[in-house]
Amino acid sequence: MYNGIPYTPVTGSFDLTGKNAIVVGGAGGIGEATARMYASKGANIVIADCKDTCDEVAGKIVADYGVKAIGVKTDVTSQESVDNLVAKTVEAFGEVNILAAMPGFVDLYRATDIEIANVEKHIAINAVGVFRVCQAVANQMIKQEKGGKIVCITSQADFIAINKHVGYTMSKAALVGMIKVCALEWAEYGININGVAPTVVNTYMGERAWQGKVKTDMIEKIPVHRFAETDEIAAAVLFLSCNESNMITGEDLVVDGGFTIY
Ligand SMILES: NC(=O)c1ccc[n+]([C@@H]2O[C@H](COP(=O)([O-])OP(=O)(O)OC[C@H]3O[C@@H](n4cnc5c(N)ncnc54)[C@H](O)[C@@H]3O)[C@@H](O)[C@H]2O)c1
């Protein structure tokens, strides 16, 4: 019944026609860019986010790409909310084939000063929350017996120490470990799970964390001398969400303009 991840001839088209994709954190930033890129390749979309604008973002995707899309307000720190997301997706589209799990939280303090509750909040959203949604979707994929693709957004902070990022880095490093174990266990069900590790990206989160001198210093250190745009991250996520990457699992793909080569 289950036999790993089979070879499928690939064309380089990155086609997702007829696939159903959940994008968690999809109501803005990298998530919305990913949802749009998936839709441009023919996937139906579920926008899941704790924001109130999920339906609005989904509506614009329907108008712009002519695919089906729904919004499901979701909080990844709640099991009930995540179970509801999977149920609503199956109710609307019959099955789920792709999960982009990219909710995120960051708050910057030095390691001597950060409150433990703040560290726990990073872990609750960025690590446990992402695992909760991966687990729920993987179990649905296993039930469907058709495999699937899961991509999480990790960070350059997995590879390099960044000042005042202790809570964030602890949560993203946990995510990398989770991705590896799940890749090992879920390959036999035909499920690939990978991470994409960006440098600073021009989003609400990126602008919040990098302002003034820290911003100009950081840009100076990145060999390409700029931050990333959301579509550049979405393109890497798309690659890891289609047949073109069937042979890649448990990877954490760096998209950092060369920042971590030092
Ligand atoms: N922007 C950067 O510089 C950068 C760099 C590396 C990694 N990342 C990661 O990329 C991902 C996307 O971030 P972004 O830059 O697009 O920021 P963003 O703030 O635009 O998007 C994050 C989204 O996650 C949602 N979210 C937060 N908590 C949630 C919860 N409990 N349940 C459901 N949704 C929740 C937010 O509402 C928001 O829409 C995050 O995982 C972030 O850690 C961002």
C-alpha cells in the first residue's frame, strides 16, 4: 500500500494543477506570496491565518487566478483550531495535497533579558504550532494514500548566531529537527517535508526586526547587498511543493543571498 516516494518524470513545469494546498500564515508576507504562486500553477488554496482577513485574501486569489480558494481563520497554538482547518479543507476540496506551514512570531531581546514566557511563545507558535499543523495534515495525507508535500519556513538563524534572536533561534532550530525526523518517518507514506531558510525578507516581520543601523549593517554583510522579496522565497517553496523535488526530503534550503557562506 505504501512504498516510499516514487519516481515521477519531471518536465520543469512546476505544475500544481488540481492540487489542494493549505497555506498557514497565508494572509500576508511570504505566506500570501506562496499562496499566489501556488495558484498561478493551478492549485486550489486554503488561506489559514490568525488574522481576520483570510476570506478577503482568498477572494482576491479566486479573482486573480481563477482557482478555488477559501479562508479558514486558524490559530496554530490551538488543536481545536487546527483540526477545524483540516476538516474545512476536506469539506471544501475533498483532500489536501500540499501544506505550506509558515506562521511566525519574533520578539528581540538579549539572552540575559528575555522573559521565559516570551521564549515559550516563540516555541508555541514557530515550533509546536507548526508541528501541530504538520501532524494533522500528514495524518490526513496518510489516510488519503496519495502522499503529499509539506514545506515549513525556517530561517537563516538555523545556521548562524544573530544578536537578540535567542527565542526565535531556539524555535526555528527545533523546527529543523522536527523536519528531519518527520522526513524520515513519513517518506514511506509518500510525503516529502522540507524547510526553506530565508535571510531577512521585506515583510511586516522583516521590517519590525531590522530597522536603522542594524538594517544597513545587515545589508552590508549579505553578499548580494539586499534583503529578499517574498516572491523569491515563494519560488523556493514552490519547487519543494511539486514533483520536481520528489527526491528531496528533510532538507533546509537556504535562500539568503550568500549570508551564511562565511
Ligand atoms: N521576514 C523575514 O525576515 C523572515 C526571515 C526568515 C524567516 N521568516 C519566517 O517566514 C515566515 C513568514 O513570515 P513573514 O516574514 O511573511 O511575516 P508576516 O508577519 O508577514 O507573516 C506571518 C504570518 O503568520 C501569522 N501568524 C502568527 N501567529 C499565528 C498563529 N498563532 N496562528 C496562525 N497564524 C499565525 C500572522 O498573522 C502573519 O500573517 C515566518 O515563519 C517567519 O518566521 C521570515
